[in-house]
Amino acid sequence: MTDDALVIFTPSGKRGRFALGTPVLQAARQLGVDLDSVCGGRGICSKCQITPSYGEFPKHGVTVTDDALSEWNEVEARYKRIRGMIDGRRLGCQARVMGDVVIDVPPESQVHKQVIRKSAADRAIEMDPATRLLYVEVDEPDMHEPTGDFERLARALKEQWQIEGIAAELSLMRRLQPALRKGLWKVTVALHKGNHDTRYRLLDIWPGYYEGRILGLAIDLGSTTIAAHLCDLRDGSVLASAGVMNPQIRFGEDLMSRVSYAMMNPGGDQEMTQAVRTALNALIQSISAEAKVDPRAIYELVFVCNPVMHHLLLGIDPVELGQAPFALATSGSLSFDARQLDLDTVNTAARVYVLPCIAGHVGADCAAVALSEQPDKSKDTVLIVDVGTNAELLLGNETRVLACSSPTGPAFEGAQISSGQRAAPGAIERVEIDPVTKEPRFRVIGSDLWSDDPGFAAATAQTGISGICGSGIIEAVAEMRMAGIVDAGGLIGSADQVGTARCEPEGRTHAYVLHDGSASGGPKILVTQADIRAIQLAKAALYAGARLLMDEMGIDHVDRVTLAGAFGAHISPKHAMVLGMIPDAPLEKVTSAGNAAGTGARIALCNVGARDAIEDTVRHIHKVETAIEPRFQEHFVNASAIPHAIDAFPNLMREVTLPEVSFNTSGGEGRRRRR
């Protein structure tokens, strides 16, 4: 009989021989197996649950008998009796190796747990947060060895967790001695170590074993909206998501308007900084209330934002971003205390991490998209479009990645549209127009029924039909083009030219009546010529940016397109391509990544190593500056046509037929458009 046994861990496949009586947790640590433990093997936290397997394992060349592990003990029995544990599970700190054994480490017992992001490209987020909880037992003071409580805490962390070098603020130092004595020299600490930190930072301390949550916030600070995800830093789960309008809109809907406001109004930048910080505190309160948690449990925040929002968040005057060469005050990542942003609703010790910016008009939000979608690891050439007030584009593959920004303005979000509104219940979000009768049907947010379905009126009685949001106006204009109501130049035809009374005169132009609720006191929702022009300007800027990147890359087509942004999740690929927002590609290769910037922020929140990765990636992304590129204007003019004046769309034309009509006449009859 041998004095040791073979231990095989799955799913890692790591194996080794250990002396009989070795705790499973100790064996896992020596092999580098991903097995969690907060209490350090004292049978308190139950994080180290494992499942032993018994029987014949030809693949591993072992036979596991029923006595391969030590017998069930009182610690395990007590835990199962009080808190419950799945049958067959053991605690790795209590079970000891007594023979050859195969041990499975379930996902919930792994330190680097996986959080699956459900989107066009599902991907796991490996959990390795900068902030974590550790249970530690500290030596009592001894008159013969006069050392301070803090020094003995540091020594205990080094011995029990191999953590060297901790720092604490005076406010924490004042709480240290009461916590140690109340916990009988056993405490739980919250430690933070960012990717650039040389020392661990003590954020909080509790007597004994603390089982509460430590939370983090991933925040996408956009020009129009602020979106936040409240995450549990133990497992990465999203407890709540919320969004609010950015109050800076009152200073200007687009970024350059806000820069102009700062230029023309002394103290205007400080005014905008105060507005957004106040909104953030309110958002933190509301998202915490929704999740039914105390906001003081938030110990870390990660921000992604465009360069202008980046500077205004930090309290830096954005004036230099409004003029060439568009210099950033800093482009690197930042890490500092949350109180420096006046965020007084979170824990007083909370830390902030801001992702790096790529260039003057390509910000940390684009870096977050790159972290989320990883164009630098793509075999084929992908165009990633983060649609928003200031669209940001990435084009590349594993050999090269390019980036640019394009000033699309707020039209895609329903602003500057006659009947436009934010995406809220009652807003038209989907549109179809019969190409023969020119009659529309639509869906509104809050109901799954179409307007011509039975029960639609009852289903929308509560919300009404209040306006049209961004995805709705895109579909409306594209459908009008496919139905022959709008020509390639963007002109709306008259009732005689189009063949429907829904085309009404409006001054010297025409408008299309999408919905008329005036008889019952509701709004009359039109798509006007000015609306068409606003969409043309926005989509032309977007397409021109994409063409500049394609020119720089030396290609005339892309293999696939990813639409990012919360708004991008609701854009129909077909309608986006009919409109000419994006270059031609197979429609099945046009997918949505949802709020990829928000996902990138979550990855950086949940994995400190991802911060190093994106900081390295950003250094290798080449920025194309649309503002000074001479071909931008040429591309912009050609892209004003619907879908385009020059570029062919062979993939699109296999799916749809666009009527060749032209309404650039004074007569009543439409004529065929010349190529």
C-alpha cells in the first residue's frame, strides 16, 4: 500500500500525487486548480465545494473507490443542515485525500467564474475583480513582541493569502482595532488592487466572517444617455441595469455644441461637470433601490465615455477638443477615489477606473467596444459601428485595426425629428409600408401587436401613440424608399406622384402621414422633408466615416458588420442598409452586439487583467481623423443619396428592389431616375 494517491481535477485536467490525508483544497492550490475559498480553508465560507466521482475512469487510468476521500465530518454536516448543500458535494477544506480520486470543481466553486453575455457573439467574462473580500485571522497583541494591529493584519494577509504590501486611510485605521476585538481577532477585509497599483488598498473591514455583497458599477456615459449595470463583484452577476438622459443635453445636443458652450460661457464646463455628477448620484440611488441593495456596498466604478464626456466627467475643460489638433488632457487610463468625482452615494472608499481613450474624438467607449468585440482577434474584416450622437467606428482584423469617429448628431435617437421622441412606451419603433397601396402599419414600444392587428387600440390605450423613436424613423425612411414614396435623392413625392393622399403638401415640400390621431385628440405623426434631410445628414456622416476606414485599409467591401450601442440593438439590418447607413454586406452578416461599450465596461469591472489587455490594444489601434481627411466631404456627398450615389449594393439588391423614381420635377408625374 502506497503512502500517496493520485488526484485528478476536472474540468482543468490537472493532476498530481499527494500524501494521504492531504485536504483537497491544499491539493488544488498546489496544482493551481481554480477552486475558490474566502475563509482560507477554515470551513466557514463554503466556497470550496467539490464533487468527487467514483468508479472506473479508463481515460484517466484510475479506479476511484468509495473511501477515496475521508468520511463526512461534523463541519460539513452542520453546513448542509443549516444552509443546504447539493447531495454528493463535499467541502474541499474538510475532505481529505485517502486514495486515487477524480474531483470535479463546479462552476460556482471556481474563482474565475464565467458570466455569459447573450448577444450576437456570446462570450465568457472571466471573473478576476480588482476588489475582493478575504477572511483573515490575526495574531493577538503580545507585550513581548510589540507590533501594531495593522502590522499584524498585514502579516496575516501575507501568511494566509500571500498578499504583500497593504495601505489604509486614516478613517479605516480608526475602525481597525474595534473590528479586530469584536471579531475575536478574526476579520473580513475588502481589498483593492488595480492593474497599475503596487500595493493593495484596504477599503473596508468587518468583525468575523462577513457574508454581505460587494458591488461594482459599470457605467457607459454617453452624450444623450447614461447607462449603468450594477454587478456583484463575487460572481459578476448583473443585479440591475438602468439608464437616464444625460442632463447635459440642455447645453447642446451634440458634443461640439457643448464644447462651444464651454468656450462661450465662463464656468460653463464646470456647470456641465456638476450636472452630470448630480445625475450619476441620482442614477446610483435609483439603480440601488431597484436592486434593493445599499449603495454604500458599491466599492468600485468603471466608466467608459467619449472624449468630451470624459473631460467633463473629470472636470477638465474640453475646449482643446473643439479645435485641431484635438488634444486630450490625458489619453491613458485613470484610477482614483470616487469622492474626487463628488460621488457621495457610494461607499466612501470606492475606487474609480476610467478606460483609456484612443484619440481626440475616439474615446474610452470605443476602447470598451474593442474590449468587448475584439476586432484585433477577427480572422475576417469586421466593421463595428457604435451608433449614437457621436458614432464611433472600428474596422479591422487580426493584422490591423483602424478607428474613427463621425459626427452623426442626435437624429438617430429621435432628436431633430418633427415627431421624434426618446424610446419610451407609445413611441413607434417598427414600420412597414405596402409598396402598392402605400399604407403603413407599425408597432409601438409597449405592445407586440401591429397597428392593423385586432386588439391594437386596446393594447395601446394606456400609452397612446405619442411619436416616433430612432429605430422607427430609420425604418420609416427606408420603407418610404422601398415603397417609392421617397426617391434616391431623399425627396418625398406629392400625392399625385406617389399615388396616395398620405403625401400632404407642407410648404414647398411634402410630408408623409404615418399616423393621424387628431380625431381622438392624439398627435398627427408625420415624416417631413426636414426629417428625411436630418436622417440623410446623419447616415451620410456615418457611411463616410466607414468609407474612410475602408480606403485606409485598402478594401472595397467588408466581410461583416456589427452594430453596437443600445440603439444598434434595435436597428433592422435590412433597413439600415437600404438607408445607406452601413456598407453593403450579406444581411446575415450584419448583427447586433447590443450595448457593447457597456459590456466592455463590465468586463473591465469584473477582470483586472482585461484592463491591461485593452490598454495594450489601444496603443496599436490607428486613428483616422475624419475632420482633416480631404476625402471625407466627397464620401459624405455621395453617401447622402439613398442608399448611395456611386457605391453598388449587390448583397442588398439580392434582397430588395428599390423603385427608380425621381421627384425632382415640378410636374405631377414622376419619372424614372437616370443612372
